[in-house]
Amino acid sequence: MKSTRIVLASRPTGTPEPENFRTETVELPAPGEGEALLETLYLSLDPYMRGRMSDAPSYSPPVAIGGTMVGATVSRVLESRDAAVRSGDIVLGYGGWQTHSVEPIRQLRRLDPAAAPVTTALGVLGMPGFTAYSGLLTIGRPKSGETVVVAAATGPVGSAVGQIAKIQGARAVGIAGGPQKVALLRERFGFDAAIDHRAPDFADQLAAATPDGIDVYFENVGGAVLDAVLPRLNEYARIPVCGLIAGYNATALPEGPDRLGLLMGMILRKSLTVRGFIQREFAAEQFPAFVEQMPQWLADGRVRYLEDVVEGFDHTVEAFQGLLVGKNVGKLVVHVAD
Amino acid sequence: MKSTRIVLASRPTGTPEPENFRTETVELPAPGEGEALLETLYLSLDPYMRGRMSDAPSYSPPVAIGGTMVGATVSRVLESRDAAVRSGDIVLGYGGWQTHSVEPIRQLRRLDPAAAPVTTALGVLGMPGFTAYSGLLTIGRPKSGETVVVAAATGPVGSAVGQIAKIQGARAVGIAGGPQKVALLRERFGFDAAIDHRAPDFADQLAAATPDGIDVYFENVGGAVLDAVLPRLNEYARIPVCGLIAGYNATALPEGPDRLGLLMGMILRKSLTVRGFIQREFAAEQFPAFVEQMPQWLADGRVRYLEDVVEGFDHTVEAFQGLLVGKNVGKLVVHVAD
């Protein structure tokens, strides 16, 4: 079986460009014992992938030059060498940026297409949804009446953070880029306040939208949004840090003055908790509760989601470039095959 | 009864200077119902007092211009208007920088001079000791075999942090300024490694002393020590932040580049927990355990302490200036009266 794949041709400096990638078609090996041959139906595109393109120290090793870009996939089983999955099953795997893959079956999760659209396994019912759920409930711990702020709030993490915060009785303030997304925050996701970070008076709008300060800031963007949030934080505020997309394409530190000590001083004076996390840390303990609870919230209409489906594997690189500047609206997936 | 007191004459810019203070002698009012008239025996000098001289936003309001500088005191009761304390009792209070005070009796804690030297109520058995105990055990949570690093390690907080870390089975690395203090860290406090932050190769020495990285950094200084610690932190490291003395006299942010985003990136990539705290947050829950356990550790010789006693109330300002640049060795107290 042949697979068409996108490999990392060189490490991007700043914005990833088409020349940083190369499309190849290779013959896949036959699946061995405990493996399956899969056809990719949907490929997930997520901000963390920018980190894998870089060889700066990180929580996961980088993709090698010439290696296939990694990524979660929803796939159809074409051939299985283990009774756990059968030909024709739809599974969640980690096939990467390619049309076909051979994967260890123990790393696959069977999906029930009758229970929910299979793409939700890449978004609201998958890693992004669990990132929101575990980070907000374990680190953020919003109490009833508190104010929760999240940016990239139409995205799969941010929209889930806001809606789960509401379920906890908190006030949810969402930040997004552009009037269309801001309207979605209020109308589709039920945020109590929605702010456009591109507005010239963004910091003033944020202050007006958080009259009682901010108790939880779910950090997934960094940059100018963080700058506006910091002075609004209340004593004992919690900041789960799951991403800093605003800086992912940066090639140098911003010009001074150096505010590292300023941030430490705020952490001290306000008794802040700033806690970085990757959702897998909480998987063993909380994923079972998540897969129980989140589908119910979806069924009840208490959590809604948006997907941005790009048609065709050959648009993958362009779609990923757009993700880093917020062109997608909702969870970005590439539709590779039917 | 007359009291001689040191009031804040003006807010210091940078290092507090003698002209920022004024010594006055005033007639105290007679103690009212529920109050006591006290004679200060020992005045505690602590880094947090620098914050009270400034009107920048903080966790406590500043001392007013013309107001008496605040501070914990060990005092003798001269006159009591409540049965809870009697004339002649020795009490821990918050009399401030003055020779006599009138204080609400419910804010006083009676001390037993037979149980421990009364000055320990200002240090190892008081606020600094409890800062170390609560911050290390609640936020730092060192596990057996982990590496704990603390600076200002001959001070009352740092020395307690190192020794409590050892009791938990962790490896304790202490940082101090100058060879005399470094020798004390090993010989008196039993740190596993001791480093002089004034050494030109300080960062290299810290790396050599932390071959398995750093799991807990108890932050009380900031500045160059923090810079050297950051790259040594392990995944899931915890940073209780109780002070940043290196920056307390700063009048402007340091020159760039701006490393605020760099720090956030480290927090993300290493899943760090950075948590500011003031010991009073933990007092209700943990002070009872502390007053039970810490005296036992002292009695067992598992925790030792050093005091730096300055003779005479008129040396208070000079002693406080020295504290901010590390001239004291151990807990700094002013001996005001016998």
C-alpha cells in the first residue's frame, strides 16, 4: 500500500513556509504482529505541532528532518493483525500527516460513529477537549461566581474552557480575533462577555469586562493578551498554561525592558499559581471521567463545538499556516478521505 | 508612658536611607479595654518591610508617611486591660519600630521563656520558620531523593527550608553570599552542597551541585540566582515564591530583552508550578502542626538556627539597610531592652 506523506524538509525560522515541507509517496511495509494498516480519513492540526518542527528543548522530541510530521488522525482499518480491531473499524490514532499509516493497535482507540461524529475525537471529545477539562478543573478550579478568562476562545480548547467554566457557575470572558469570532463567542458558546484582541482599546475592554478582576486565566496564547490580563488578576488567581501560540513563530526575544522579575513580583504579591501542563499528565486519573461527562454535556447542549474542515490533504500546510495566525474558526481538521 | 519610635518620613527610592526615617518620642495613650501597654524587648527586621515603605500595589497597604514602621516584636507586658495576659508576661506582638506600644491583647501570643529563647518567636519558631515550613511542605512538596535549592540560605527562612527538606529525605543545596556563610551552610545547617552566589562561575557551580536537576526551588531572592536556577529545573518542578529581595531596592525594570515570555515558555515546556504565597494563607490550617513539630525538631537537633542580634534601638535603620544587602548572618533582631 502506498502512502502520500508530508515530511519536514527543514526547520522553519519564524513562520513555517511550504519549502520547509516535502510531499513524498512511499510504499508502506505490511503490518506486523499487533499492527494495523490504516487509511486516514481526518487529520488533526494543532498548535503544538509548531513546537515539533523546532529542535529547541521541549516536552517532546522534535520531528527529525526527513521525518513525517506527527498528528492525531481518524482512520479506517484496512487490515488488522490483532483481534482488538477489525477491517472497516473507525479508530483514533496518531498517523501523522499522511494518507495511510501502519500503527500499533494498542495505541488505537475504536470510535463509534453512531455515538458522535468521528471528528469530535480530534476536538471536543479528544485531546483539545480534555486539555480544557483537565487544566480548568485541576489547576484553574473555578468557583461559582468567579471570573474565568480564556483567549483563542472560538478554538477547541478555549470554547470548551468557557463552557465548562459556565457549568461550574463561573463567569466566562472570551477573547478572540475579529468581529465574526467575537459574535460566535456570545451567540454560539454563551460567553458572558466577548472581546476582540485586535481592538485598539482591547486592554480597556478587558478591564470593563472583568469588573471583579480575574480569578482564572486559562493561558493558551501569551503575548499581548497576557500583558492585558496580568494587571487584572485577583489575589490567589490560577493560571493553567497550556500554550503560548502568540510566540510560536518568534525567532528572538522581544525588546526590553526585561519583565521576568516583574512577573515574579506579581506572582509573589498576588499569591498567584502559574502552572504549565500537558493534558497527558492528567490522563490516567481523569480521562475516564471526561469520556463519561463530556458527551453528556454535548447531548444536553451545555457544551457546543465548532469544526473548521479543510478539504483535501494537499491543503494541509496552508491550513497549518493559517492556524498559527488564527484563520481557522473552531477545531481545524483536514478531510483526507471519505 | 513615652515611646520612642521610628516613623517613615518619606518613601525611599532605591536603597532606604537614614533621611527616609525620623525618630520621634511621643506620649502613648493609656491602654483601653482589651488592650495592653508593652515594652519592646526585641524588634524583628525582615525583608518584607521594604515593601511596606513603598506605595506600589502589594498584598498589604503601605506604611503611611509619618506612620510608625511596622514589625513583629517580643515585648514585656507593663499594664494589661484583659485577663488573658498579665503584667510581666512576655508576648509576641506587632509593636513596630518603637520602644513601647499599646496593642490589642487578642493579637498577642504569650511566650514561655523556659521553653525556648523568646527571640525564636521572631525566627525559627515564628513567621520566618512558618514561611519555610508551610511553603516548602504545601507548595514545594519535596519527595525523598529530590533536589531542593534555596538561596539566602543562612537566613531564617532559607536555613529552615534546607533542614526541613533534609528531614523529608531530599537533597538540600544552599546558596549564600561569601565564604563565611557558605561554610555555615555545610557545617552548621548540614546542606549537601553550598554555593557562593558571588563566585564568578556561580552558574557552573550550581549546575555541578545539581547533577539530577532541581525539583524544588524555594524562591526568596530572585535576580541572578533565579536566572541560574531556571535552566536546571526538572519537569514538574515546584517554585514556592515567598520573596524577591534582590529586586526590592530596584527603581526601574532591568534592560531587555524581555524575558517574560521566556519564563512562561519554561513554565509550559517543563510543566512547572510557580506559586506565590504569604505564610498567613496557611496559618489556620498548618500553624498548629508547626508549633507542635518545629520545637521537637529543634530539641532533636534536626533544625538549628542562627540569630544576628543588633544591640540598641538606635541601630535599627542601619541594621535594616544591611539586611537588604545580606550583611546579617542569621535572623536579624534588634535588642531594644532587657
